[in-house]
Amino acid sequence: MTVQIRPLDDGELARPTDDEAGFGALTTARGNLPLETLDVRATVTGLTARTVLSQGFRNPHDEPIEATYVFPLPDRAAVTGMRMEAADRVVEAELAERQAARERYDAAIEAGQRASIAEEERPDVFTMRVGNILPGEHVTVRLAMAGPLPYADGAGTYRFPLVVAPRYIPGNPLPGSSVGDGAALDTDAVPDASRITPPVLLPGFPNPVRLTIDVDVDPAGLPLTDVRSSLHTVDWDGRHARVVAGERVDRDFILRLGYAEEHAAATALTVVPGPDPTDAPEYGSGTFRLTVLPPADAVPPRPRDVVLVLDRSGSMAGWKMVAARRAAARIIDTLTDADRFAVLLFDHELSRPQGLSEGLAPATDRHRFRAVEELARADARGGTEMLAPLVEATRLLTDASRDRVVVLVTDGQVGNEDQIVAAMTDPLRGLRLHAVGIDRAVNAGFLNRLAILGGGRCELVESEDRLDEAMASIHRRIGSPVVSRLRLEPDGVEPVPDTIAPTRLPDLFPGTPLVVSGRYRGAPEGALVLRGIRPDGEPWQARIPARISDEPTAAVLWARDHLRDLEDGYAASRPGATEDRIVATSLRFGVLCRFTAFVAVDSRVVTEGGTPHRITQPVELPSGWQPPAPPQHFAAAPRMASFAKHRAMPMADAGAAPSYGQVLAGMPAPAAPGGPAAPPPPVAEMLAELDEEADVPPPPDPREQVGAQVSEELRRLREARPASAGERLALLSDLGTRLAVLLAGVPEPGPLADLVPRLRACDSDQPPTGGDLETLWQETLDALAAFVGQPDGEPPAELDPQAGPTAGDAGPRRRFWTRR
């Protein structure tokens, strides 16, 4: 059965904790939280980091549990191993195709074996499940990973994210049960929304997790000049950084390592011979990694067309909105009279500064001042409908004789990343997109995906203090590149086609080296030639000779970048980016991806089997965030957007815009402050008019929406007729929990509502037995069948949990988007 963990109310927060429960575990009326410790041990060598993340789970209940934890990892890191440790047992995990790994995990849990599984939901969002943790038992799961340190302007950055922030989920709810236990419903735009939206702890909750972060720094001969941690307090002794005790898991850990710029990076081609390639000739003989510094001589830049896209949604409230306004204003100030620009502000609707044309405006002093003046009044509100402004931005950039640039300023907290990547793959060809991520728990994985797709750069800003430093880098990135239209040519080293990562080579910008990896054929000797075009139209080239290396992480770092390109190509239906190829690459190089999973199964049987209590670990609200509204899906998105447009107000009245929570809940905007509220028209009349104007379908009947779920519950019970009494009790109790939520918004639910307390009593100290249990079982079948108009003897329509419905560009649900 599922144990629901909701945020604590004020009364529960006032209760004393149990000193014997273990540090970081809280005793409440609903029991303790299973995640007890997070331990990050990293070794930085030059510009490469190897990290081991240890997650410690403890079962504070009196029966076995299954703990689920949704957590982030660095999006550029390659996860290469997993180990489960419990009592005197150590089990090394195996990497397998995701569905096969799930089946093995589920079979082990059913058989009473201890097991764990790690799955990737996004490049930087993962799910860990640990099942059959015995009462009072500690289980530790360790993940090993390796990744490069991004380097720019003389500094390498080690970033380790610690919390998955709430994400805006667009689209209409899908029928049937959710594929995960998260706070959001699955939608046609985000079919796995319930797998990336863990429940959020109430602000003020005492620190539930003990955090330890240790980073050993070996400069590897590079002159280390400065070490800074921007969001956590650390002790530094010259080689070792350690986070002080008591820090919370509510923001990214960021350690910046300053190097003498002339020594930290250099143009080089390193080749790492691989093992005998005869078993997989398509991958070549070894791995190469090319690093190229931009030329130092300046060339006059070309005129630019720049579209600035600013996120003003509700998640940007507070310091993030202030920082975003400052960043946008300073970007506009860098434009010259030879440039043209447009500014798009978006939340659940799209707006432009008043007084500027609908297209691109010349970047005169007057136009720049008007845009900055409007930006100063922008405030956070509404939902994060990001796709429409990005499409509009690319539509404005049509003049191929000028540098065409999109600058996106956002926290990136959306759930429909795949939908956006798929839709923007073609429009971004020939353009550059730079992303400026502003947050202490930024969605770096998505913003890096967009920047790579757009051949640009991603700059992350975690605080207002960091903004001024970051803006110098941002200005250089937005300016014209010193070399563009790059291509690689062999000169002895022969790259394997379709293995270069990133697929689209970015342009060369001042202060940032170009890093390209790939696989090669033949002997590890010769050179590569990089060719491009200078801003004045003159050709440029660099010949980089090969240098043999024995770097052990070269192959897995390439594999991670290559898998990310293949996954984005798969989302965009690019030829060659097939699921089979992704799985084969992942298994060949031992690197986790979205189509594979690490699974560890202990051969020892520790319980009697069956279904353990399931607990989904809540996560902290990210630092600097305002408490969100209760999590709801955005089923009212088309209607709300139409309503907002119907009742649009000038930007000067932005304070009357709906709040983030109101938009999530599908509520209309309040009246403008300072004046009497106009009497609203009849709701039915207004909605009918809006539906006709916006051409959106009317909202579905609540009974119809719930009916699909009830049909699924009926099917499950029918299939479980031969189950034992204990299994029936667990099924009925779990059903009672779900029905209580499902029927909350249904008028006149009938006998089903009367059954809920009786079903939930199946988990009490005095559950029904014998004939009473059989009677309750049959009454439940009859009530479910009556609700959906399906006699108990009539078989339900076949449901395919693998396929699911399709809508728009969302495509069918993938195989791994299935519920347990």
C-alpha cells in the first residue's frame, strides 16, 4: 500500500522529536521520513570530477517499506556504477534495459528480496527506489559518476544539485492512473509529470536530512589561484573543501576553482586508444577529445538581430525576478545602433513592451530606453508557457545576412522539456540560442540542452551577488563569435560519423574554449583540422596534432554527451536516434541513460514477499522560493490563456495579473487594484463565449475524468479475485486512499463515497475478515461497476498501459512511462 506523506501543519511542527529516532528523522503522527543522509564525496583532478553520492535510508516503521526518492545529479555527469549496502550485504548493481530492470526489481520485491533501482527521468533528474527495507534497518545506496568541469573565463565550476524544484506542468490530464507517485498529474505535454514532481515539505520543517559534502581538489599541475563556494559555507584547507554541518538540501552546491587563465586550458587533441574494437566496430578504435581556444585577434563584429525572451512566471518571484530584470536590461544596453532587437515577456501569455513594433526594432537609444523602462515594471505572475515565445522569437529572426541570436532568461522550471526540444530542433538551425539560468536550484539540464541545440552557451546565476560577475561573460557570449560555422576534417585521425558530441558544433566565443569529443578509427596518430569563418567573411582554420593519453574517463564522458544528443534526437524523431541504438550505446559503455537502469538485487530473502509500504520522500522547497499553491495540473491552460487575453490589461497594471498559484489552479485574474471591480458576466455565458473565440473544447465532466481511473481500479480488482485475504486487504486499503482523492471533486459520487471509510479501515487494527471481507470485496466491485456503467460480469475494455493516448507533439508514452 502507499503511505501518503503530506507537509506538516503548525500543530505537528510544534510536537517534540524522538531523540531515539536518529539524527535527521522526525517522528510525526504519520511516521518518519526514510531518507536520513546524503553524502557527496568528490575528487577534482584538473578539469574532471569523479563523485560518489551515498543515499542513506532508514526504516522507522514496524513493517518493511519501499522508499522512493526523486533527486538531481549534474546533467553532464556519466553515472557509471551503483552499489547497495545493508547489514552485512554488499550488492553491485547491473545496468540493463529499463523495462527489464524494472521487471527484475518488481520480481525481487514480490519474492521478499531486498532490491534497489536507479532510473533517469531527465538528464539531471533521477528516481531511486529501495524496496524491502526491514524495520529499523539502514540501507545505503552509492552512485558513482564522472564528469567534466565547465571552464570559462579562467574558472572551472563544480556544481552538484541537491533538490528538484517544483516544475510547471502544461497540458491536459491523461486518462488512467499516473505513472509515478509525484504531486502532478500526467498530461499530454508531460506524460511522466508524476515522476518528476516529488511532494514538497512545508517551509519551516526541521532539517530532515544530514548533508555531507567533501571535495578533494588536485590541480594536476594547473596554477590554482582561488576557491569559492557561493551558496554553502565551507571549510577550505588548501586542498580539501567540506560543507559545514547543518546545511540544508535546498540549493545547488557550487564550488568555483580559479586558475591562471593562460595555463588552465590550451588547444589540444588527446586520443585515448580503446580495447579491441572487433566486437563493436561501429564505435571505432578509441575516443578523442578536442579543446580549441578562440583566436585572440579581434575582428569587427557583424550587425545582430537579437530577441530577448524573459520569463516572468510566478516561479521567478523574489530575487530571481529582480536579477532577471537587471540581466535583461544590461543585455539591451550592450546593443549598438547597427543592431535590431525585440523583447518578449512571457508567463501564461505573451507580451511585448508598449511602443515597440511587433517585429524587430532598431536598437536606437530611444527604443532601448523604452524597453528597459518596461522591463523595470515586469513582475512575476502566472504559469510558464515557454514554447510559444521561443517559437515567436525564431519567427522574427529571418535575415541570414545578420547574426541571429535568441537570449532566454529563465529558471527553466518546466516539465515539458522534451516537447520544447522536439519543437525547436528545426527552427533553431542557423540561429544561436543563449540561456541565462537564474535560480539556486536551476533546471540546468534543460537549459544546457537548449543551448547545445541552439549552438550557444548556458550561463547560470545562483544569486544577485553572482550576477555582476556573470554579466561580463554573458555580454561576450551574446556578442558576435570570433569564428562561426565550424566543421571538423580528418588529417590522420578519422572521426567515426555520427559520434561527434555535440552534434552541432558551437561557435567560438572569447573566453570560452570549444570542447568536442567523439570516437575515431585507425591508429591514434595524425591530427584534426577545424575550419570556420571569421566575422569579416575570411576563412579560419587550426590544425591540432594528436597526443596519446590514458585518461580512464574519456570513453564514458564521450558516451554521456553522445547519449544526450541521441535522446534529444529521439525526442525530435531524428533519423538514426532510435531506442535500440541508445540502449546499445548505454550498455556498451556502462553509462546510465533514460532507456536503461541500474538494478541491484540481494539474493537473500528478508521478508515474506508481497507489496511493502511505499513512501515517497518529500523534498525541500528550494532556497529563495515562495511557497507554491497546492500542486495541481494545468488542465485549464487553454481556457485560462483565453480568459487572460479576453481581460488583458496594460503592463502598468501588472499587479492585477493572476498569481502563480492562481494560474495553476485555473483561477481568473483579480480585479485591478485601485478601482471597483466590474460585475462579472454569468460564468456559463462567459466560458461559452471564450470557448467559441479560443476554439478550445469545454472542460470534461468530472465523472468522465474519474471514470477512466475507476475502470482501471475495477479491472485490477477483477484480476485479483484469486488473491489471498492479506493481499485483498492491502488492495482495498490502497483503493480507499486513491478514491478519497479521486472523488473529492465529483458531485454526487454515490455509493463509492460511502465505501471509502470502510476500505481505509482495511489497514486498521481490526480489519474485516472471513465473510465480512468477501462481502466488502463484492460490494466494492458492484459500486465500481455501477459508477462506470459496467455490470460486474462484463469484461472491461482492454487497456494498453504501454501505449497511452497521443496529443500534439507529445507522442505515445514510452515504455518506461508505466506505473511500476
